[in-house]
Amino acid sequence: MAKRRATITAVGHYAPSKILSNADLEKMVDTNDEWIRTRTGISERHILENGATSDLGVGAIQAMLAHRKIEPTEIDIIIVATVTPDMFFPSTACIIQDKIGAKNAWGFDLSGACSGFLFALHTGAQFVENGTASKVLIVGADKMSSITDYSDRNTCILFGDAGGAVLLELSEDPEYGILDNRLYCDGAGGPFLNMKGGGSLNPPTHETVDKRMHYIYQDGKPVFKAAVKGMADVSAEIMERNKLTGDDVSWLVPHQANLRIIDATADRMGIDRSKVMINIDRYGNTTAATIPLCLSEWWLSGKLKRGQNIVLASFGAGYTWGATLVRWSLENPKP
Ligand code: COA
């Protein structure tokens, strides 16, 4: 019997209109445009002024539904990858379910930080492939500005807000769709990238606020080293497992944390820069949203085509990291 294979049958993204440029940040902390661009590749980020992560997710879903005309009531499961849920509970998946009127769906949030989208994609694919769901909505959305300390120049230059969404369904042709996944985590990396306050370990108090524990903490150097190794190793691993060379891969779709990490991964895979999706310059690091945001932009532009092999790759807090091999099945949007 041929394998049942999940595939991406729709994609959408949303970024709020307000822009925070490097020039704006120069007025807020001791930094400069040249340092930010050369050390990270970022020029500007989008910031959600009013609203929450669910609104970023809903924006992405609406963009997706504009191309794939299904009723929200047809959706079976909603999985939201985020580290900035609207609240601890109810889940952002429940809030999105209500906002879009997905009356027949159940769902949950998944915390995988910058690898959250890949973790959610693999999770959602299981339901499609085992036949318990036919339409699974995967959302990667983060309002990183809600946990960014705009007095800390080490981190505030890096992050932005956005949402991305994809629909998973059974592939008509098992040669297309999500072909392979390699996902990892290593909790020993936790001390280097985290948000210490607000959870059961450090519930919110005046002290946790005074100590700025409700913001992202990052020790950049060890994270950078681990990210270069983790993302490059897992991307090379997924190519070896599937006997692919750089020539066989049409696109590397990397998590957008730092252009230098992306470059190192592409070099390790033997992939030319022209085949790497890069939009970090315009969005910064939007955590769970980076990968679906790239997929949606490249698909809309017509550059991501049916039949292409693409490698999605990520690294983030946890540490978490992974790579997913996809043979793209979605035809280009109608002009
Ligand atoms: N503007 C100007 N100078 C800055 C600065 C800024 N925004 N931020 C830091 N600096 C300074 C530092 O204070 C340091 O100064 P010092 O040498 O006098 O102490 C100097 O620049 C170099 O800092 P360093 O931390 O070595 O820079 P870096 O090249 O490692 O780049 C990051 C910093 C954060 C961009 C980089 O470490 C990084 O990308 N880390 C990983 C991010 C990531 O992948 N996260 C995982 C996924 S979320």
C-alpha cells in the first residue's frame, strides 16, 4: 500500500504595517545601522501596536483562505506554534478557533520557540497521515515585541512580529509533500536563551518585573555557535538521509535569526545563495513565523514551484532544532 503523505495545500502570512527601522533603534539604544546590518543582516522589523499573537495568526489564516476557498468549519485541528501566546490559558489555538469560526476544530498550542513551526508541522502531519483528520491548520505566530526589552541593545535589534499559516491535507501523490523530518532538542541549552519570569518557577512579582525577567534573555555568543552547528548539521543530515546533493535542492528555507547563521548552513549544504530564502532584512527574527512567512512570500512571487525539493531548517531556544524535507505540491497562485 502506498504511503499516506501529508502535504501543504495552502499558505498565507501577515505582518503588521508599523515598521521599526535600524534608524529608529539608534534613537532608543546605543547601536547603529551598520553594526546591525553587518552582524545580523536586519534592516527593519514589523511591530504589532494593537492586538495579540492570535491577531497575527488570524491575519495569516485570512490571507491563506483568500487563495484556498474552504470554509473555516472544514478545519479539523488547529496547532499554534508560539512563545508569545495571548495568555497562558486559554490556548491561542482556542482564541483563533473562535475568531475564525472554525466550529468543528479542536486544537492546542505548541512551544518549540524558533523550531516551533517545524515541530508543529511534523505533529500535524501525523493526524493527516493516520487518517484521523483531513484538514490541519498549522500556525506559526509571535508578537516578539511583547517580550523584547527595548533598553537591551543585545536583543532588541533582533526581533519582530508576524504570523504564518499553512494547511495540511493528504497528498494526492505520495511522491509529493512532507518527505522527511529530523527534529532535536537539548535542554542543556536552556540557560543561554530564555524568558525567566512569569511561569511556575518565577511567578510574576514586583521583583521579577524590576529584574526585567519578563523579557527575552540571550547570551548571544554560545547561541550563535550552537545555531551554526545545529542548523548546518541537521540540514546536511537530512540531505544525506535522502541522498540529495545541493543540485537536487531548489530552496533552503532557513529560520531567520542571523544572516551569518543562514550563510553557514547554505555553505555546509553546498547550496548557492540564489537558492536560499532570505527576508530577515525586512522582518528580523519573528520566531515561529519565519519559515511560513518565507514559504508564503516565495509562493506568492511564483518562485516556489510544484515539484521543487525544499529543505526547511531551524534552530532556537531549548535548544531546539531540526530540518524538514518537502517536495512542494502547490501550484502557483492564479494571476
Ligand atoms: N549595537 C552595537 N554594538 C553591540 C550591539 C548593538 N546592537 N549589541 C552588542 N554589541 C556589542 C557588544 O556589546 C560587544 O561589545 P564589547 O566587545 O565591547 O563587549 C560587541 O558588540 C560584540 O558583541 P558580540 O555579542 O560578540 O556580537 P556577535 O557578533 O556575537 O553578535 C548577536 C551578537 C546577538 C547578533 C549574535 O550573537 C547572534 O546572532 N546570536 C544568535 C542569535 C540566534 O540565533 N538566536 C537563536 C534563535 S532565536
